[in-house]
Amino acid sequence: MSQPLSSEPIGVPPSSPAGAVPEGTARGRVRALAADLAELVKSRIAGMVAVTCAAGFVLGSPGRIDGVLLAHALVGTALVAMAGGALNQVLEREVDARMRRTADRPIPGGRIGADAALALGVLLALTGLAQLAIAVNLLTALLGAATLAGYLFVYTPLKRVSSLATVVGAVPGAMPPVMGWTAARGSLDAGAWALFGILFLWQLPHFLAIAWMYRDDYARGGFPLITVTDADGRRTGRQAVLWAAALVPVSLAPAALGLSGAVFFVGALALSLAFFGFAVAFQRVRSHGAARRLLLVSVLYLPAILAVMLADRAAP
């Protein structure tokens, strides 16, 4: 994790004459600000949100894919996700300052003010929801608004009082492919909920692995997660196994509903069983290394199963 930027002008050595600005200083400051903004809006998470939204759109498209509509859905959904990232950091700035892995975020690090972050988050939210309502459809915009509200006003405060926040937080996390589906079809049906179920269940072992690896940090932040109260990790391991086991049949739902064929069925079964195997390995030893391996597999699982879905759709 990077350290807070020095108060000295970037690139200016102590012996520089007053007023002398070495070449590249302004560019360095712009790059540093861009990096802070990317971290503030959680750009990597927003990128994954856009990917899952795109998968939902492609799978939900009954015929030819409307590229313009897809672009509007992706941009609007990504803007809402970035708004959630920024506003979450505004709400949790004091807690972030107490945790080692978040203390250098732009707000607790003093590089971006909370008021500026709040204004940016609100602007992103309004812009993204307006784009979804005007250029996509009202249902997708309403789902986006509900997802953002649930993330900020249910999940975020619940994290400080109950370990159930992990399950609650998986609900807004599973909505992007549903929004992609409704953007393409304008309706909610079984296919949308199948995608929701896959992402919902995938998130839980994924987050339990993170929470076990950083359990001391979460304790410093005052979060009563299961990994904080579960000293030997037995309950954490059991939950990871149970959620991963539930994912195996749910991951096959698109095939059962006729949304995909044999390519997806075989690929999804293999991927989900592998994910389950790593969850079992973590449950047995409950070490930092086993949690890290489960986390890595979870990070690979999601794009892999989405790729299998799209490959199946493209198959003759």
C-alpha cells in the first residue's frame, strides 16, 4: 500500500531555487490526483460491475445485441457504482483511518476533502441514474437507485453492528447483471434471478477469505465480522464451504432454464466444483495461505464463468 504523498512539491529537490518548477512536476500532480480519484470511486470494482452488467445484457438480449443501448447501460451502471464507492468512503472515513489497509485512502490520507468527495459522489449518482432512466429504461434506473441506497444506508451502517452485513451486502453486489438483463429486456424474469443467485453466492466465500486475511484490521476498525469473533476460524470455514456448495447447483440454473446449453453446463460445473474444493481446503486448515488461495480462485471464478456463458451463447 502506498504511503501518503509528501507535503513537498512532487519532483522538487530541497536545493531548487524558489519559483523553479522542474519539468514534469505539473504532470506528476495530475497523475497523483487521477490515481486518488480512481481509488476514491473504486474504479477497479466499477470496472467489474460494468463487466457483469455487460454479461447480463448479452444474456438477456433476445436477438441482436443493441450496441448503443449496451453502452448507455454500462456507462450509467458504472457511474452509479463509482458514486457508491465515493460515498461509502465519505461515510466510513473515520473507520478507514483506523485500519492499516485503508488508512491511506484519499480522504483519511488528507488528499481529498470529505465535502469534495461527497459532491463528486452525488454528481456521479445523479448523472448515472439519469442516464439509465432516460437512455435505457426506468426499471433499470430504479434498480440502480435501490442498489445504491441499500449499499449506503443498509449495508454500510450494518457493518458496524452485525456480522449479517456480509449477507446483506451481497444483495447490492449481485444486482449489476440483473440491471444488464433489465436494460436489454425491460423486465425481470427467471433469467435475471439466476444471474443474481450466482453473484450473490459467489461473493460470500470471496468476502470470507478477505475477512479472514484481514481479521485483525477489521477488529481495529470495530467491525464485528464473523472472522473477528471466530477465534479458531471453524465457523468461518463452515460458512465458506456451505456458500460454495450452494453455488454449485445455482450456477447451473441458466442451463436448467434453457438460457444456455451444454458448453455452459460443463464449464460452470467444473468451475463451481473447483471453487468448492478450495473452500473445503480453507475450512480444513484456516490459514492465511489457504484464505489467499480461496480469494485468488474466487477472483478468477467470476470472469471465467461469465466467459463460459458468453462462449455458450456464441456457440452454433
